[in-house]
Amino acid sequence: MSGALLVCGATSGAGKSTVTSALCRTWSDAGRDVAPFKAQNMSNHAAVTADGGEIGRAQAMQAVAARVAPDRRMNPILLKPSAERTSHLVVLGDELSLTDAAGYGEVSRGLRDVVLDAFTSLRAEHDWVVAEGAGGAAEINLLDRDLVNLPLAAAAGMPAIVLVDIDRGGAFASAYGTWALLPDHLRRQVRGFVFNQFRGDASLLDSGHAELTDRTGLPVLGVLPHLGHHPMLGLEDSLDLAATTRPVTSPSPLRVAVVRLPHLANPSDFDPLVMEPSVSLRWATHPDDVEDADLVILPGSRTTVADLAWARERGLADAVARTDAAVLGICAGYQMLGRWIDDPIESGSGRVSGLALLDVETTFATPKIVRRTGSGYEIRWGRPTGGDPWDARVEGSRRGSVHGTSVHGLFDDDSFRHSFLGEVARSRGRRYVPSPVPFDTAVDEHLDHLAAWLGDHLDLAAVDEIATSALPASEAPGWFR
């Protein structure tokens, strides 16, 4: 068998990425050759493919779920927000230009063939493709420029299911309203609803499901319970950062505060810390949030200079400068810890002062560095120079308890993570017991948990039947004009 399915949502935050990951793992467990796909993503949380392309972090996690290598085609368009109305445009893994919200409509129409060609080529190489939508599926003000939801499903001859977040209320109105607002040629692609994040007795929804089916002619395929405190890994949306934390059982955990920059990039750097039972991680937005920390981290950012200014305005920069805790800067955070940053590219601000906690000077230059390294990956314009070397596995420097690196994903390396956290704990007089579970194993267990969650609460036989109704790629009707 073979097939394709679009997992779209009635709203943002409905759980599309999670369900897509779960379905990729479920179908892979069944011995199927499956690949994930998201035509267009808006996120500063990126991963690097083996050939040096950028794709959304969620698609990289979905590739792990499907047990295939991340591929540029899995996320052919990535928009990386740089300001309230502008984003950097990445097409098939390469950053091309800066675009604004008003002008992107015309740009997106020119990218239709890129999207459909990427999807079609993945279908040619894999028996099954799970596509993830974005935002709400019935944003009627955006349908003429929508490359990722039901217009794509119609162009590709692919059926879709609509995911509905019931935790926030208004779920039946969201489900019915999505269906009712769609034009006929898009409504035909929708084959069923799935209610997500439910707390309580699902049988209480039965009468509502029956009426929804009566009104739309579409079945409710399942009710997925809320995942509770199960930590979410590889998130693409900074709005979901609270889901990366979990209750800590250690009586005296190592306290880690990560500065929540406005244009935070790659919070997946901290997923391994979440899985450490002796670590308590929190997101810092106020100077008080770093007061009692044992380790303060300045993370990556898509707007280094602007986020450094924000940290100064909030008093967080001063709090980091005066803390007696260990300090770690990652990528943009590393650049902020230096003496100055000269940026004619990202912000155009020229030379600005850094925090001067490291003897490092950073100059932004082209081409953009996008590559995997032996210990992680790099995505940056900045070229930090100077300072004392830190560790052979790290492109970075160190001065006393202040550390900086250009490498994302360092904590994925169990030996590095355990060594670094152990050093911080000893310097702070705290007890750190390394997790006995390798991080790669923890990720697999997380994905297996999602697959079990899906299998217990979703009619997978019906989903299979829907997915196999997808037209062969050679018969796809193309974009509706």
C-alpha cells in the first residue's frame, strides 16, 4: 500500500506537529517507508540537513520519528521571523532574501511549483508521506496564498484530517466553522475530524460528535487525551516553550535559567536538559529569574543585536554580567558575551558593545555558515574570534566560569553534557547525578510514547483508508487557479 495525508488544524496550537510525529512513528513501526513534509513553516527553530540545508526543527524530529534522514524537501519553505512584519526566506534549505508580510503573497504564488515538486519527489521516493499544515485551515483572508494547507491538498490530490484543540474551548464551533468556511473544492479534501488535548470522560462528547457528523457528513476519528506532563521535544513554536519543562523529583536539582529572548532560536538545544532528572530548567524573562541559578544560558537568536538590546532594557544583561553562576552562550548568545559585535548584515547596526564577559569580537559576514559539525550544527552569520579555547569538541571560548560556543546541539552528546553539568555542579556545591538514559534513547522513547497515545485513541484503520485514497502523484490536478 501507499498513500499520503495532510494533518491540518482548525487553529494554531492544535497539536499538528505532535500528531504528525506520532503518525510517522506509527507507520514506521508498521514497516512502512514514510517521510514527513511541511510545505511552509514559520519558525526560528531550525535543523541542518547532511548537505547543509536549513529545515524546520519539527520536520527534523518527524524525520527521526519516521526513521529517515532529514531532507531539504521535507520543508521547502522556511520563514524565519526577524521583526514584527519581516522574515528571512529560506527556500529548499538556502536563505534567499528578506520578505515582508504584505509582499509575501506575490512571492508565495511564485513558490507553488517549488512546493508541489518537493512533495511529488518525496512521494516518488517514499510509499507514505505525512504532510503537516500550518495555522488554521480556513484562514479565508489567506487562502489565495496558502501553500501548506488545503490548497496544497487539492493540488496534490491528497486527503486531509482536521485537528481540533478541545482544551481551550469552542472546539465544535472551530470544527464546524472550519468546514463551513471552506470553498467547495477545498472542503472535498477534508475526510474527518480529530479532537485533541481532551481532559476527562470522552463519552461526554458523543452527542456533539454525532451532530457534527450529521451537519458535515464527516466522521470524528478519535479523541486524543491531553499528554499531561509528558515533555514535548523538538518544538517549532516559541509559544509552546512551557511544554519543554517537567516536574523535577530531585531534592536539590541543578538550577538552569535560560534567557527567553524575543527571537529565540533553537530551544531544542535544551531538550537534553529537560530529560535530566537532576536538572531544573526555567525560562528567564526578568532579572529575578536568574538570581539563584547555578547556570545561566544565553541561547541562540535570529536577531542578535536587537535581542541584546532587549536584554539590556529588561535588566537581564546586567543580571547575567553580575551573576556568580556559570554562564553559557550559544551561537548568538556567545556573540553577546563578547566585547563587541559588528553587524552590517542582520541588523545593519554596525558595531555595538557586547557584555565583555569573554575576550571575543564578532563580525557578521557572508556567506552564511550552515553546516553540521562533529558535535552538533551551526547556523550563523557571525564570526567570533579571540578568547581562550574551551573544549576540543566546541567551536568557542572560555574565561573562568563563562563559556561560549557557536555550536547548537552540544547537549545531545551525553558525555559532553554529563561532563559540563558535573563541572557546574561541583563549582556550585550541588549534587548532579547524570541521567542513565542516553538522549537518543530518550527521544525514541518519547516518539514511541506518542505512537502508543495515537494507537490507543485514534481509528488508525480509518486513517489508513483515508490516506490510501490519495491520487498517484502522476494524477495530481495541480494548483487551483
